[in-house]
Amino acid sequence: MASDVPFIVRPAAEADIAEAALEAALWYEARSLGLGAEFLRTVDVCFSAIQDSPDSFPHVYRHARRAMLRRFPYATYFVVTAAEIQVVACMHVKRDPRRWQQRVDR
């Protein structure tokens, strides 16, 4: 299914990733050189996994699914329809879930 439907990263999710990348790069780079770039690569790997097999990820809120990033405490939240896959958020798992949940029905 996945490879033949559009994969859309909503602007709010793009902003999440940019914010997280900056925060993660600063925090992780201070601890180990290269971890900031590794964070961004991990996001790309997560997006590929979602595109390859979106139905393999659990439903976590209404019709939204969650894909955890490996090695980092971040999750990508996305919605799958017959027409597309939409990433609605990418956030630290300790963030208030209402921040991404309000985006699901938009």
C-alpha cells in the first residue's frame, strides 16, 4: 500500500522536526559528536519505515498511529487514509500529548 500513496509531512510536523533537530543537535552534540546528525538520520529511517508498512504501527489516538524513533525518545504520529499518509507531529515522548492530538482531526 505505502509506496503508491503520497507521503505528506504537514507544516506543523515539519516545524516539530526542525525544533527537535535544533534542540537535539545542541543537547546530543554536547554529549557526543555526531549525535545531532544521527537524530536527523533516525527521522529519515522512521519515515521510510512508515512509508513501507504504515499498518504495522499501533493506533494510539483515534485513527492516528505512532512510530517510535530508534535510540531517541521521540515519536512520529501519522494518519493513514486510502489516499495518503500524513505525518501530523514528531515530538519528544514526554511532551503533552494534547499538543499532537489536536492536529489529528484537522
